[in-house]
Amino acid sequence: MKKMIPLLLIALATVFVLPDESKASVLLYNGSEGEEVKDVQEVLADLGYFKAKQTGYYGPITIEAVKAFQRDFGLSQDGITGSKTLREISNVKSMASVVHGEARGESYEGKVAVAAVVLNRVADDEFPSDVKGVVYQRNAFTAVFDGQYDLTPNREAYRAVKDAQRGSDPSQGSTYYYNPDIATSSWIFTRTPVVTIGNHVFAK
């Protein structure tokens, strides 16, 4: 004879079902606490979404900040940092590191343009189809192999990533950029120049 499951347990299980993004891997949600929450809050603060003290507690302020992030980055707006949202936050951190390492000292427009190049490569069949693949592609970005990628990005680098994600592209669709005064590869000069911003020539 099959054992009957108490109706109360079934009801409780129903009440605590989480949104779709979290079903496979519940990470951070309302009531979560700890360093992982604080790390998410720090990135959201750098992006301009989280505007309170970073306490490491996942409450209403964090939920709204996560929803705003999810809205701008094309994710389901459930306010939960599930696997997809955490992956996108990781992508943002990688892009901010590229921007800071490659365009530190350039104008804000130049920083947004570098971020846009990363996204343009993701969308181009000639390059890897995800951010991490583009960033870590061999010899793709000088900052990755000379150590500048490991520097801590400032808020301007994060905001540049955010603006590029929201559609700003001062590079005008470019998939390459270089500094003509210090470039050592003759091949890069065979690319078609599109626009010059500060010390960088953006090209296709």
C-alpha cells in the first residue's frame, strides 16, 4: 500500500515554489545573507542600480536592484539572482575589467566603444558566441595577457558596460580597435577604419 503524503506538506511545498530561473539552481533570493550577496550588491552599486549600504542581506532594495539589472540585460525580472542572472553579472565584471584595462585614461565615449566591441564580437559569427569566450580568446585583448585585466575596474568602466548593453555603440559596429602609435601587428592595419575615438582607431 502506498504511503499517503500529508496534505499540509503538499501545501507547504506549493507555497515555497520559486520562479523558473531558480528551479534548477537556487542561488540568492529574499532573505539570503553573506559575502555572495554583498558581492552582487557591489556590482549592482557600480552599475548604478543599488543605492544603499551594502549589508550582505538580500532584502527589498536588493530585489528591486536585481530587477532593474535583469530588465536592462534582457533577463526575466523576478528579482532573484539565479544561474542566468549570476552568469550575466559575471559577464559584466569581465567586460568591465576589459574596459578598465584597455581604455583606462580614455574618454567615457572611448570606454563605451570598447565595451561595444566586445558585444559586437559576440554577435559576429567570426568570434565566440559568448562574452567569456570573446574576452579569453587567444590574443584578443592585450589587457588579458599583460595583467591589466586583473586590476579592479572603477565605476566608470561598469557604467560603460551598462550603456553598451543598453544599445550605445560609439564604435559604430566595429569588431576591432587599436592604438596606431603602439600597435605591433601589421595585420590590424588591414582592417577597415570606422571611427577614431581618443587614442583608438575602431575598425571592422
